[in-house]
Amino acid sequence: MLKITTKEFSELNIKELYDLLQLRSEVFVVEQDCVYQDIDGKDKKAHHVLGYKNDQLVAYTRVFKPEDYFKKASIGRVVVKERERQHNYGYDIMKASISLIENDFNETKIVISAQTYLGNFYNKLGFREIGEEYLEDGIPHIKMIKS
């Protein structure tokens, strides 16, 4: 069972910040072999959705209010620790992120920049592709929206 908590940047303690940066680096930089600027200055505006299993961070997203990143509310840096993916924690962390936007921001439209190969995963959560595929940090992405 995933225990999910949400915090603004100023509420994160040093261990939580370290753990989320470590998880993002483990997956996005090392596993996906992608050199990019993960610490991009946007974390300060984000709401951080943290998913714990046995007190270890295994799933994470960062969520933005409208106009803080895109014109619409958005979810990014969606990540699940590789050895935990068989448990469908990606759905759990995304559902919590969607609920945060709907309940706390009172928004129904959500935009994401999704890695193209994850299109079906996001489709099952109500997102649909818009526009053409594009490269972001050398990885094929597609813009998707949930409304």
C-alpha cells in the first residue's frame, strides 16, 4: 500500500528533498541515460506529491497551479522506482495528483508533457494526445490534456 502525502516546497524537510531529487536522478538521468537540468528552479512553485512504501520514497510527481508552469494546471516529473513499477503505483500517484488539482486548485483541465511511450498509461487516466510528437531532452514526448 502506498502512503501518499503532498507538500509545498517550503514544507519539505531536507531528507524529503534529498529523497525526491535522488529518485528523479535515479530514473530520469541514470536509468533513461538522459543528461538534463533536473533542478530547474520550478520546484519552488510546485506542490510535491510523495508516495511512500515502508517509509521509502518510491513514487513522486510535482504539480503546478495554472500559470505556474503552463497556462493550465500541470503534472510533471512523474516517476516510480523501477523495482516498484509492477504494483501500479504510477496510477496511485497520478490519481492523487489529479485529485490535488481538482480539489485544491478547483481545476479540471490538466496539461502534461508525456514521454510518448507512456501514452496508453496516461490515456487510462483520462488524458488525450494533442499536437505532434516532439523531442524534449532527446526523448520523444507528446503534449496531453485532461479536461
